[in-house]
Amino acid sequence: MKRATPPETQNRLLAALPSRDYRRLARHLTSVSLPLRQALYEPGAPIRHVYFPESGVISLLTVVGLNKAAEVAVVCCEGVIGASTTLGVNTSHVRALVQGEGTALRIEASLLRKEFAENGTWFRELYRFSNALMGQAAQTAACNRFHTVEARLARWLLATRDRVNSRHLELTQEFLSIMLGVRRVGITGAAMQLQKQKLITYSRGHIQILDPARLEAAACSCYGVVKDIYRLSYRK
Ligand SMILES: [Zn+2]
């Protein structure tokens, strides 16, 4: 772990702060790696650190019972994990799971709360992000209820491509089945369909997007809806 040096950061939420405010915060930020499958939070556990991803993909999962979980939202370098602590909620209600490895800037939750209380610019940026995240979660709930697995898989692959900026994705079937809240056999069938249409290739956990435009046509409308939610939330 090393200290982060201002004003360089790949995290867009931090980058949107006035440089003076960012520099003050940067003294408390530590760069950490986000290894694949690391759980940053579990439901009911205290939020000790807040993470600002600079790369990678983090899924927020709602856990049901002992071994069921469904993804409600994805956060990447546009946002923050654990921001509810600034609103006085210090316990996570979701599992935050790294599903694309990367790095993050991390701060102790108590220090961020102090900073948030003293610094008005935080409100604007956190509210923008929280609004977008809420929109994404609401859309995901409707998507899981109404759209086919194939269309959801296409949407999910495109959204993940946008975030990691690569057409090559390392995703096991087991992981996709958790992310989409369907059984593995459902993922296999949907992936085979997309592969048959030459939109993707899929083998041993490696997915390559062959034809993004046609994959977008195969994806459900939620892909565009969530993109618009983020665009509108961040409009100056
Ligand atoms: Zn959908």
C-alpha cells in the first residue's frame, strides 16, 4: 500500500471535486488493490473503510437466505462504495464483491464523515452518484423481473465492457449466474445463443465481445436506460 498523490486520480467522483478539497482528502487516501472475488462488505457488517475505485468492477449484491444473492447494481471508477456512512448509516446492507480486479483509493469511514460534515462540495457529487446508483438498482429490479436471460446477459456484458474498457472479460458461469440471479444452466443457454449469433465467444471463463453493435441490439432496453440515468445525473 502506498499513499496516493494528488491531484491524479482515475476515480471520476474524486476528480470532480475542487482540487483544494481533493488535496485535503488525499492525505487520508491509501491506494489498495481489489483482488477478484474479494468481499469489501457483507450485509450487517460495519463500514470501516470507504472505497473509491480507480479501475475494476464491484457488484453490489442483495443476499437472500444462506446462499442466494442477486446483483442490484455495479460500481466502477465513476463512484464510491460505502458512501452511506456519510449519511450516518455505518452498516452495509449489501455484499460488495469485486468481480473485475482493479485498484481503489481507500479512506477510513470516520475521516470521510468528518470531511463530509465540513465540506459542502461533497454533497453535490455524492448526491449525483447516489441518484444514479438508485436509478440503476431500480432498473435492475425491473430488468430481472421482465427481461429474458439472453437480453440481460447481453446488457450486462456491454455495461461491463464500458466500465473496464475492454472487449475481453474474465467471467465464470458461476459468477454470471450470481450476477444475473439465474441458474448456471440458464447462463449456459443464453451464452450459447449469443455465441451462435457470433456476437460473443465464450470459453473457460473468457468472454470476448465480437460485435458490440449487434450485441447492443440483442440487449434489453435497460442498457440504454441506465446509461441515460448516469448521463442525466452528471449533467452540469
Ligand atoms: Zn432489462
